[in-house]
Amino acid sequence: MKQQLLNDGRNGSLRGECFMVSIQRKWVGVLWSGCALVMAFIMPLHSYAQGECTITQITNSTGGVTRYPSLSADGSAIAFQSNRDLVGNNGDFRDEIFLYQSGVGITQITDSVGANESASANTDGSAIAFVSASDLTGSNADNNREIFLYQSGVGFTQITVSGGNGNFGPTLSTDGSAIAFHSNRNLTGSNGDGSFEIFHYQSGVDITQITNSTGGINSDASINADGSAIAFASNRNLTGNNADQNYEIFLYQSGVGITQITSSTGGRNRFPSISADGSAIAFYSTTDLTGSNADGNQEIFLYQSGVGITQITDSAGIGGSAFPSISADGSAIAFASNRDLTGSNADENLEIFLYQSGVGITQITDSTAGDNVELSISADGSAIAFQSTSDLTGSNADGNREIFLATCAAVPQPPVFPGSQDIPTLSQGGLVLLCGLLGWVLLRRSGRGKGV
């Protein structure tokens, strides 16, 4: 009887142990499933750093000039100008507008006797704003420099009609409905003195004059995604805070008006690039805006609404950084620089760089001759179109001005949750290691007392 009780007790204990092993092994399975879900679903939803970039040469010509690429927001199309016969329709070698589309190739958009330049593409390349001195629609017989809009399936629309020679720098909203540009023409009846002013075209509304100043220059317009905000540079006292008439960055917002972003003495602040919602502006400056540019070198800066101005590059020597192009959410800025910002540009050639919030600066091109300039970034920051005289792919030995496209592989970064900015985060490999360690501990506990 006693032996039976001992056996029953032993069996009961074994059954309990087996039950606990089953429960703990079940929790190991739950743990691994949870880890897999985190890696598969949570991590891809957060920020991405750029991994290795692949550079593709888009145009291949001899002599002449191909330049000023504008990359569509989705990264699938590049509008640009060229005086080369790229597709067999430009035998007279005029400056024409061309469009490259992934999977399609290059299409010549204009075919005229005057110059066509300064292309700006919308979300997918289906619309392009540009300047033309040709009579593309029958309304420019005097061949003045006018703003035109090309739309796939529609054709050309002449936006400005003026005398003289003064409409420049169109920038098209990604939705294709609005164009910002600068002009010294009296387009609305409010620019009789012929100053260079910022103008805004809105589909269904027509043209509005944004600035109204005497003398000086308002230029370098950059429009946001829906056309409601325009960043620009000006050496006029537009808001009462620029009495010394220095070149400053300004922001126009529909329903708000004009706000002065920078305030400096001497030097210059130029070529702003605005984010999709208008809350962030990248630009270059030779002034000491944040206390870190006492030598007045040409550096890249970032303005963020509610944050202020941050200096992105910090370098010394002749030259500097320029041509900033900002991503849709303002977290990435592509730019050109002849400084050794990452330790890979000791020869101080003019290279393409990419800044990413939380990551830092990455050098995209690496060449020993020629220049890499005039760049345009995609909305998500994963692609950069630019002009180069370097032989980046082995197909530009003659050092001609060609269009190139850098596409960068996405590398997942640790997720950042609200309020977790100061909490250390794990990489994907670290998460796997943690899950493995916890699983080992549970398995050890499940085998305790059985020689495991």
C-alpha cells in the first residue's frame, strides 16, 4: 500500500512536471511567435537608412549639355533638358525637354526652334512645368521666355503671356495643380517697376503675385506638395525684419502670408527646398545661423517648424555644400559638396551626399574627376537624380554632362515609438539574440530536476 502511494505520488509529480514542461514550452513558442511578429510587421513600418546605392547612367551622348534633372516624387521618372539628339528627333541640337521613365526609356517632350529649360516634374512624371522661348501653343509668337505646363494625354498649356524676357525657375507641386516661379514681368498688374517677384499659378485660379517689392530679387522658389506653401530667397525687406537687405529665406503660406525664416548679417541664404507639407526647408548658407559656422563656410541647414534651424554640415576650406533637395517628410536631404564630410572625399571632388535624420551623412558618389551636381531626391529619399561629368559607371569616358540616377537599398532601422527617443533600442539582430536567450532560460527551467 505504501509502495502504491509512493508510485502514485511519483506519477502525480511526473504528470505535474510534464504539465509544467508543456506549459513552459508553449510559452517558448509564444515568445518566438511574438518576436517574429515584431520583426515582420513593426520594424518595416519605421525609418529606413540607405544601404548600398546603385548608380545608373540615364543618358549617353557626345558633346553638348544634358542637365537640370527633376525626379518625380515616386522616383520612376526624370524630366531634364538637353541639346543632344537622344532619341533621333533633335537633329538641330536645340535645348529640348526630355522625360525618362523606368521601363519605358527616354521620350522627347518638346520639338521646337527656341530654348526649353528648367523642367520640374510632378508625382509620376505625367506633368512637367518648364520655361520655353518657343511658340509651342500658338500664343508665343514673340518667342518670349514663358512658363508652360506639359500634361500627358493633354499636351502643352501656356501659363504666362508677357512681353520681354523674364519668367524663370518654375517649380511644380507634386499633385500637378500649382506652379511657383519668379518673374520681372507685370503678369497681374502689380509689378509695373519690373522687379523680380515670386508668382503662383493655381489650376482654376490663374496667376497670383506673392511678393511686391522695389528693386532687388525674389527668386529660388520651391513649392510644396499641394501648392499651399512656397519657400524662396529674397534680398528685400518683405516683413520688416530685413532692413539690411541680406539674402534671407522666406516662407509663403496660403492664408498666412510671408514669414522670414532666417535673419543674418552678411553672407547669403539661398536655394531652399521645401518638404511636402511645408513644415521643413533645407537650404545653404554662408552665415552663422546656429553658432557653429563662424568661418562663414557654405553649409547645409535645415529649418523645421516648431524646432528652428539646425546646421547639417560642418566643414572648413574653400568651397562647401550646395544644391539641397529634401524628401517629402523632411527626414532626408541630398546635396552636393566638395568637402570631406565622411572621410571618403580626401581629393575634395564635388560629390553627392545624403543626410538622414538619426543616421547622419552618407557619401553617394565617389569620383576623382568631374563634377556631380544639380540633384533631385524622391519623396521617400531612396532615389537621387543628378547631373555628372564623371565616369561613374564606365560609360562616360569622355566626361560629358549626363544624367545619372542613384537608387539606394533600404536597411531597416530600430523602431522608434512615441516617448522612446531616450530609451536604447535593439537592432533586428539584437532582438533575435534576446529572444533566443529568453527561450533558453525557459527551456532550462522546463528541464530542471531531470538532468537537463
